[in-house]
Amino acid sequence: MAVTGILLALFLIVHMLGNLKIFTGETSFDHYAHWLRGIGTPLLPETWYLWIQRAVLTGAVVAHIVAATVLALRARAARPVKYAHRKKVNGSYAARTMRWGGVIILLFVIYHILDLTTGHLNPQGDPSNPYGNVVADFAPERWYVTLFYTLAIVTVGFHLRHGAFSAFRSLGQQTPKGERRARTAALVFAVALCAGYLVVPFAVLTGLVS
């Protein structure tokens, strides 16, 4: 669970940094997007790197879901008889909604691929102009797309905050002092990543990027 989560988190970081290149201008952003298609050439045919990356990420997502299911089943098996009176568990909102958060994130990823990867849900859908696709997607008249994107990214943030802290624990962090540091690091990481993703749609919405 921790290892697949870390792999997916690393992808989110790299993807966020790539998104931020939109502030360097249309030419630079489009060049970056087209460069991604050519990674590995001539050793690999064009776009093969992206398909290999997608295959690895898909495998990581499936493994992450399987791990979550196995852990849930183990937790249930450890207590086959329900509590006669169960006290309210003290925990973060993220911890209590990890499963539903995962479902929301999965649905968002599917939408995001159909929108900005394949272009089927994008109002412009021009593979030769990624910059224009982003601007068209988050245009002021499509404020509802920005709202949905924001809700999804905030959900990702909650998921990452709890997931990062849990990963630190799973990989050996057990001391009280280390736990406090892990909670702080997980919070800072989640907030920074959310901010990095949300700055793009809001820049388009407000006209900073057009």
C-alpha cells in the first residue's frame, strides 16, 4: 500500500511541475507537451514512453486498490463479532473517508483523461495545441469544470495527507517525535501539491493565463 502510494505520489509531483510550465507561455508549454511524446526516441517509437508510463501507473493503481481491499478484509476478519457498543473513533476526516476519496479520485482521473488526454470532453480537443486545450477547458464560462477540478484536487489532498502519514508509519516511523514530524510533513506536502495543481485553473479563470 505504501510503496504503490509513493509511486503514485511521485507521478503527481512530476505532473504538477509540468503543469506549471503553462506560466512560461504557450510556445514553451506546447513544446514541453510534444517533448513528452518523443521521450525515448529513436530507441522507442514516438509516444511509447507515455504508454509504458500509463501501464505502470495503471498497475500501481490496481495494486493500490487491491492492497486497500486486502487490508479492509483483514481488519474485518480480526473482529468477526461486532462491538455491542462502539465508541466514536478519533481520527482525521481524511482517515475516515479514504475509501470514498479513492473512488472520487478514480472517477476524476477517468474524466481528466477523456478531457485533456484524449480530448473527447474538451471544447477544443486539439492535440497539437495543449496550451489552448487547457485555456478552453477552464474558461470563465466553464466555471463548473474548475469547481469540479477543485473538489477533486482537495479530495486528493485529503487522501495524500493521510496516505503520506500512513506510509511513514508503514515504512518504520514509530517514535512520538517522528510521528509529529510525519504529520507535519504530510500536511505540508498535501497543501503544496494541491496549491500547485489549483493555481493553473484559477489562473485561466481569472485571465492571468489566456
